[in-house]
Amino acid sequence: MACSSDSGIELLIHVGIDTVKLNGEPFTAHVKEGDRVQAGDLLLEFDRQAILDAGYDLATPIIISNSDGYRSVDIVSGSVVDAGQPLLSVSH
């Protein structure tokens, strides 16, 4: 899932490693291209067990694809993040 902020941050969230090979089966998107979202909005749901049963790793990279345009990108939370917790801090 790709998102961009009003301030220009380009974010890529990829649930699982190589899960694109599942052709979207265990995923349900709750937003579509062009939708405006805010903190707390549900973006995506997925069937965790179906992904694991298919043999895929659930590691979920979150990438700021234009990070070279920022002074710092810092991880705010640990490896497990609850809904509503900040994840990253980005500064110009």
C-alpha cells in the first residue's frame, strides 16, 4: 500500500515478504487511490493465518521512499505497534 502525506512524505507499507504472489487473496483494502485518510483510519485488513499457512513471512517493511529528502527518519516505537501509537518521526 502506498500513501503520501500533505507534507510530501511518500510511504510504502508491504505486508509480508513476497505476499504479492498471493494475488491479493488474504487482503481487504479499506481505502482506494486518491482517498484522504487521517490517523486512526483503517487502511487494510489481512488474514494473518492464511498468509502464514501459505508459507509467507509476515515481516512488514514500512519504507519512506523519498527519505533522501529529509534530515532524519527515526523509529519511535518498537517492533510491535498498537493502533494509535506513532511509528516514525520524520524531520526536514
